[in-house]
Amino acid sequence: MNLPAPPEEALQHSHLLLERIRDLISEDGWISFARFMQTALYEPGLGYYSGGSRKFGPGGDFITAPELTPLFGQALSRQLCQIMAASAPRVLECGAGTGLLAADILAELERLGTLPEEYLILELSGELRARQFDTLAQKLPHLASRVRWIDTLPPAFQGVVLANELLDVLPVHLLAWRAEGIFERGVTVGADSGLCWADRPAQGKVLAQAEALGIELPQSGEYVSELNLAARAWIASLADSLEKGGVLLIDYGYPRAEYYLPSRSSGTLLCYYRHHAHGEPLLWPGLNDITAFVDFTAIAEAGFEAGLEVLGYTSQAHFLFNCGLLEVLDRRGARESSDYIRAARAAQRLTTPQEMGELFKVLALGRHIPHSLLGFARGDRMHAL
């Protein structure tokens, strides 16, 4: 790997988290990768998302669609309008990043004359909450009273629930299929006191869910992939909260038939550090984003089992075009203007197959709202789930 070296202060921060992980391992000599990922990303004050390092944008580790262009939020707003009209004028964004998506959505909904009565943000990171507050205060000070931060899902909610690039950072179990059975890959402490991999026979719910995937045991070598039980549990909790409305889930992933392809034998787990992708999640705990692609079939199943309807599934490109991305782009003025050209390039990144257009998918779940959602009018792929 050719990664930029972290500054000394960051390494000291990582060392504190490493000591915390060692303490967890000392209880049983081993922790599941899901436990490691939960700690590395969300340990209070130390984890990647709960610490103070910059994560989003050019100065961070990765760029999300809202950081790329406001066109994303402006087009998305058309779908929010439809769902709010069929349920209630409220939006709940789960994991709001820097707050740019919330700002873009609120500005566009104001332009359309369809502002929600309340825009809730469920954010567990104190550092990100502060950034979101600053972003909204700077861009939309007159709408600040409509935004409220919450710590848990409300007991009863009506309106739109939105999660952009949230499911991919929920902790996953790592599994290895071998000729002798299914193993769960976990983390232990090596002879040099560093973290290293250690496998145990899978058991309990992890084993049951892994067997249900129907993956054949290889005659030689191993087949490695992920199982996201946390995402399924989160969807079930969301279903308990949603009385009437829709849920829009935007992330990179595949339906199950594509997720567990034989050719994808090393899984989808990736780490990001200063815009470098790498496959070493045990390196510098707390300094890397750790992600795994989403099994959208599992998410749809979790929603259905919890009483939600599956309302649509498509690529990000189809969804954005259905929601009027080109019309929003045309508002940038003359096509030869520099502003239009920059916006058109960003729109290409959002929609071309070799960029984000095909890799990212949109799944809609709901309760007591119509099936004919704008974003899935053309190119719906529910049959692929």
C-alpha cells in the first residue's frame, strides 16, 4: 500500500482506540469483525465517525454525492415532495454527513413551496452534528427553526425517511466458506501485540443466516464475504417507527444474486483514507472509513418481514433522471456557461455507469402510500431483488 502517513496526533488518537480494542479482545481472546468495525467507527470520542477528523470532501477521505453537487439534493427533493404529500410534511434524515444534503433539500423544497414542517436529523456523532449545524446556519439561517437533531428513532413517525450512504457503514460480520464448513473471521492480538485475523466456526444466528444464502462450500481455498445483520435490525426498528410514509435508501450495492457471485470471492469490504481505497481494516483503527457493499435483497426482505411494502428499486441514474435531474441542470443557464459545464460534469459523475450511476442503487420502502413513486417510473428493477 502507498498510503500517506498520518500525522503524529492522529496516530496517538488511533493508539488510544487500539488499546480499547485490545481490552475488548482480552475478555475472550477474540472479537467478531462486526464488533471490531462497530468500535473502530463508533466508539464514543475515539471511533472514526465519533472522533474529530475531517471525513467528507476534498480534505477528507471520500466524497459523497451531496459534496459533489447540489443537483443531487435538488432532484431528490421531487421524490420527497410526492411522499410527503401522501403522508405528512416531515423529513427524517439518518446520518446527515456535513449537512449539505439537508441544506440542498430544504432550499429546493422552499423553492417548490413544499417546505416540511420539521426536518429531523438522526446523527450520533457530536462532531458531525456541529458541522451540520454550521452548514445549515450558514446556508439557510431563516430555516434553522425547522431543523431538529435527535438521538434515536422517534416512537411514531409519518413522512419521509432518508438515508444516503448509511447502510454501507453499519457493522458487518466477515465469513469464510471452506471445504470443512463456514467460519466467522474475527480479530485477535498477535505475538507482536498488533491486531491480526483469527477464524472460528460460525455459530448461532450468524451461521443460520450464512447457510440460508445457499453458497456452495469450495473444494479448495475459501470464499470470503460479508453478512450485514445490523442493517436488517435497523430496518426492523425503522419499520416499528414508521406509521405512514416512505423510506429512501441510497447506497452502493447489489441484489443478492450479484452480491454473492462466485467471482466475488474476496468480498466487498473496503477502507478509505485520504481518498485512497485499501483493504486493510486493521490498520490505524479510528482513522479509516470501513465500508461494505449493501445486499439490497436482504434490506428489502427485512422491510417486508417488518410489515413495510417494497415500493421500488433502481439505479441511481434512473432514479435521478426520473426525478428531473436534467430539468434541474437546465436551470443553470446557458449551456456554454462555466457554471453549466461544471454542473453537467457533476451530473455525469452521478449518472454514468462507470461512475456512480450504476454502482449506487435506490430502494424505497413504505407504509400506506401509493406504489407509483416518481423516482421509479422508468427502469424499476424490483424483479431483480
